[in-house]
Amino acid sequence: MPTWEPTAYDPDDFANRRHIGPSPAEIDRMLDALGVASVDELIDQAVPTGLRQSEPLGWAP
């Protein structure tokens, strides 16, 4: 059982939006405005290959 009490989502609450992140529709609008088809394509265009990690992080289960 969670130790926190869930609250209703308020789209005008800046902190709530900041921590939840953009909705799928907002991501689609962003990608359309930038002229890319996917977040992966955006990353390919924005992050130099030399800065990328070649191996995935080993997150503990």
C-alpha cells in the first residue's frame, strides 16, 4: 500500500506538469513543430554520437 495519498491531476499546476512530463499529444505537437518523426530522430539530430553511451545502463531490478 502506498505511503502517499494520490491527488487529482491538475493540468494548470506547473510542478505537477513538470514532474509528469508531456502527454503523447504534446510530444506529437513538439515533434511536428521540429519537423522530426520521433523522439529517437530528435535525439539523433541533437546529441552528438561521441557523447552517447554505447551500452545500456545496468539498472537493478
